[in-house]
Amino acid sequence: METINEYNMVHRELKHKQLDTREVAARLGLKYQTAYSLMQRQNYTVHEMARFSKLCEYNFFAELATQYNYAEPADAEKTVLQDRIKELETEIAVLRRTFKDLMGK
């Protein structure tokens, strides 16, 4: 699996928004040293990425999603629903035949 470097993504957007460590600390309500420590990490939690997304007004999750070639949750759900529709259509066909047979007798 390819390594994702959230650090580069976050710092690219912070630079684009011209946000330094002091500004990040102020906007996130952190002490300077805490913000500095946070910004030096190579990996971030989902919660931290969400905070950086809000701070930078940038959807890091969408960028991360483009790095994977996986089915979207909606596609998986759609497949399950399509399978269920086929089952129900078969059931309806059987019930119609049964009803016709009962009415014909």
C-alpha cells in the first residue's frame, strides 16, 4: 500500500493560506508549542485532518479519496439494493403465477 503523506498536504494548504504556526495555534485554540508539535507530525488522526480542513477551508478527505481506486459506499449500497430488487421481482413473478393458477381453478 502506498504511503500517504498528510504532512505535505496540510503544509501545502497552510502555505497557500499563508498561515504560520502562531496563526494555526490561535485559530485552533491551542498553545503555540502544542500547535508546533502538531504541525511537525507526519501523520494525523481523522479528527486532526477535519480540523485542518476547516482551518484551511479545504477538503483533505476528497484529496485522500482520489488516491484510492475503491468503490464508493453509495455504489456498494446501490449493488445491494439492485440485488434485492431482482429478488423481489422474482418473488412478484412467482406470486402472479400462483394467483393466476388459483383464479383459473
